[in-house]
Amino acid sequence: MKRSKLIASTLLMGSFLAAATLVAVLLSSTSTNFENNFASASQTNFTIQRNNSYLANPGIGWQYMGSSDKTILPETVAYPDRHLISWRIINPQEGVYDFSTIDSFLSQAIANNKQLSFRVYTMRGEGYGGHQMPTWVVNKGIPLVGSGSEAGQPDYSNCNYQFYWAQMVEALRQKYDGNPNIAYIDISGYGNFNEWSYHDGITEFEPNPFSPQTPDGYARNRLVDMFVGGSSNNHLCRQNNGTTTRVSYNYQGFQSTQLIMPWAGIRHSVKYAFEKSATVGFRHDCLGRSSLSDFSQPEITEAFGSRWTTAPIVYELCAINWNNSTFQKNVSDVMSFSHASLIHDNPNGTAQPKETISNLMKPAGYRYTLASGSYPSQADAGSTITINTSWQNIGLAPNYPRMGQNFRAYIGLKNLAGSVILQSAFNSQVSTWMPADTYGQNPPVNNANQSITIPADFNSGIYKLVVFIKDERTGRNIQLDLTNGDSNNYYEVGQITVNSTTPTPSPTLTPTATVTTSPSPTIVTPSPTQNPRPSQNPALTSPTPTFSIIETIQPTIINSIQVTQAQEPNKPSTTVIIQEAAQEQELPSLVVDTPTGNVDEDPVDANVIDIQKTVIDNPYLPLTGLILVGVLMIIGGFLLKRT
């Protein structure tokens, strides 16, 4: 009876100890998971500070002429002097086109990290060189028209002028359409400097451009169609003798390159171009002299209503007087009203103060910044974290992919050496980030959240969290209205501590041994190199099968975890190898004393090391353990009752 009572008490005590151990492991696991979840869930706000300076970004801002002071502001879109790119130069003979001049300007622009834009002249203006038709075209009998300061212009309504100019435009299209290094091409072929200006005695008023009544009205429509694409089976034009005739035409037009329609008084032609294509931009070559009242014509007001949302607005300065407050106000008001992207310098005027120009040009085009953002300050290797961002465009216009501005926003991690070693692109389209409809008001907020997965083998440490917008055309990042940017325009907004969970691989030993059982007791005498523990090798007194090592252990290298124990005085250092593959191979885990090569069986150590991992990975183990504890307690209680 005493023996039964002792057994029952032992069972109850063991059950209580097992239950306590199991609860401790579960609580430890729960605590660890809670801490990890809390760390990943807590968010830290971005550190954001605005940059108040002029940003020299692709396709926006200040443009120079050949004689301009090139030190005023950085330029990203070159615009050569127009007299160097004329019909006369490019098309010296019928059917012969020499684009070497444009190609040279294009190569120079690319070499200086710029794009090119241009206008091919057919007319400069009397006193500036007159018409720019090739001699062979003049010899076709095309009359020159106009009087006084407007004399010497081609008859734009002439059938031959239109026919041969169309061939020139088609050759230009075949050569350059779709070239991403060309920001835009002006629609040209009409008026002084081909600015589409109104000329008395030449221009004929057409209230409805889609139903023209005059040869000049027909002519302007056809000149637009050459660039944007269009056709007619009943086109009216003048012959050399002044009589009119009907002809047909069909033009493919530019399909990819950005086109700009100049306006210098003929608003109906602007309306026609805009109706023919939603991607045609707008240009006015007298910014500063023109005030907002000059843009009050219904066709122009209608054009500006939404044109800037799909196509760029470009200006050239004129009547420059930087010391005149009215001039400065006109520039600022018109730029803001029309959502301008590019301003073309005109050096004819007073000295150009850099600070004044910089302040006026600062809002031109797009200007992207962060309104807010948040991120987890702690992350584990192998985890996926989410970065929350809110972007704004505080400039005057969006970016235009048709100009080659193919932008994409990214989030990334930068190491202490300054290299971005992990990045993830936002799904949001940057070109849809619009500014405020009225400049100065709060622009729309564009929320863009992006997940980034940290690789499992990522090194632990502190990393800088950066945001950047990449120009996919060039592979370079654009400037943002933020501080904390480096020379490559990566902008730091915080830092993340990454905790590595990947063990460092090291070689270990896998025993391969042949074992046999003996029907009778066998005592293995320890050799000097085996050194078994006394508790593991008691003297055998009963005929129980035993194990005997009869072959030499051959090591095999596998991946494992290596831990180095502290060296005791007068004792060689010992390296402990935790072999994770032991359970899979159904072999006992080993402790290998590397200086001596001693090998001991110790299955308990590996089980203790892996018990918490096993409990966490196997959700049924805690339940099974609790059931087993309960059964043991019932048995123990039953035995106690009987005794």
C-alpha cells in the first residue's frame, strides 16, 4: 500500500510540474508574439521639411535662347535659335532632307542631361531674314504677300506652299516622332516667326474653324492637320495665279511626340487644334506684355479650362522689363492662371536679376512633395511592412508622359554606406497627382501605401527609409520639394531597425554509425577518446538488449547552428554544435568537443533547445499535453483514493 501511495503521489507531483512547465512555455510564446505584433503595428511619422528653392527637373522651368545669360537658372529643355532650324536649311533640294543640324542639337542636349525642343521656320519676319522657304520651293511660283513690316511672307493659302511644306513635315515626323529625348515640337508654318499671328491683308477671320469659308481659313486647318493628323476631300486652296481649286489630302500626323500650338491672336486656330487632339499643348510668345485680360477671349478661356491637365503650357517672354512691377505681375498672374510648365527666355530687355526670375519660375510645372507619412520603426527580416504616404503637387502643372516624363515613386532602405539596397515601387500613377485648380490653394492629397518585403537573410541593423521619384526615361531621380536629399535625390524620411532572425550557417558533424543489439548484457568499456558520462552508462544487471558501437564514426558536413562556450581555466575551448537535422534523421543530437574529438550522446539538450519552437510551430501539442496531464492526475487521484 505504501508503494501504491508513493506511486500515486509521484504521478500527481509530476502532473503539476508538467502543467506548470507547459503554461510557462505557452505564456512565453504568447508574450513573444504579442511583442512582435506590437512592434510591427506601431507606426512612426515621417520627418518632413520643405525645400523652398527652384527645382531643375525634366521638362519644366526656364529655357534659354542662344544669346541668353546661361548662369541665371539651370535648364532641362534646350530650345535652339530658330534661324538655325529652318525649312531652307533642312530641305535644300526637292526630296532631300538634311537633319544634321537638329541631330547635332539633340546630341548636345543629351550630353548635358537635357531634352530638345524646336520649331522649324517657314517665316522669320521682315527685318529678321524674311521667309525661310528653300529656293527650289520659291521657284515653284509661290507668291510673296503682305505689306510694310509684314511684307515678304509666303502665301499660306497657296496649294504649292501647302503641298511641299506637308512633305517636309512628314519627313520630320518619320525622323523624330516618338523620340523620348525630344520634349516637344511647335506646330509651325503660319505667320511671322511662325507664331500664328494675325496679319492684316493675309489673315481672314473664321468664326467657325470647322466650317471655313475662306482660303486662309482652309489653309490654317490644313497646316494643323499636317502635324496632328487629318484629312479632307474638299480642301480649298489658291493656285499661283490667284484662282482657287479643290484638292484632297490625308496626313497621319505625329503619334507620340508632344506638339505645341502657338497663339498670337488667331484664337480659332487654337480651338481647331485643341478639338483635333486632346494632347496638343499651348504656347504664347509674349508673356509679360500680355495681362490676364488678354486671355479673356472665350476660345482661349475655354482652352485653358482643362487643357493643362493633359498637355503642357509654354511661354516666351517679350517686352521684358524686370524692374517694372506690372511686368512681374503679368508674368506671375498668367503663369498661375494657365498652369504654365516652361518659360522661354528672350534676352531683349533689361538686365535679368537671377533672384527675381528664380522666384517667378519656382512654381512652374510639377513640384512634388510629401504631406505626411508613417512607417514601422522596427521590423524583422523576412517580414512584410507597410509604408503609408500622402503626396501633393504644389506646383502649377502635372508631369506629362508624352513629353518623356515617365515618373514612378518608390520607397527604399538605404544602408549606412549610402546605397539603396531595397526598394519597392508605389502603384499610384505620378502623372495623376494634380496641383490645385487655383494656385495658392491647398492641392489634392494623393494617398499611396506600399508594402515592402524584407528578405529573410537581410542583415540586422539600422537603415534609412528614403522616398524618391525616378524618371524611367533617364534612370535618374527627380528633385522633390523636400530637404534631406542626397546627391542622387534619395530623400530620407526616417529610419528602421531591422532585426535579423536568420542564424549564421556553419559546418557541423553528422554521425554515421552501424549499431547492433546484443541479447545478453554487454558492457562497453570507455576508451580515452569516448569519455561517457557515468549516469548514461550504468552497470547492467538484467538481460536487456543494449547498444554497442562497433564502427568508427565518420563525420558529414551539414548546416547547423554553432555556439561557442566560454573557456574555463586550464581547459581547451569547446565548440557546441546544435544539430537541427537530428530529429529528421531519427539520430541522437551530438555534442562534439572539437579539440579532442570526443562524442557524447545527449538527446535531452537538443529537445530542451527546440521545445519552445516545437510548441509554437505545433498548435496541437499544448492541447495534447494538457490532456495527458489530466489523465495522469486522474490516475494519481484514483490510486490515492484506493490507498
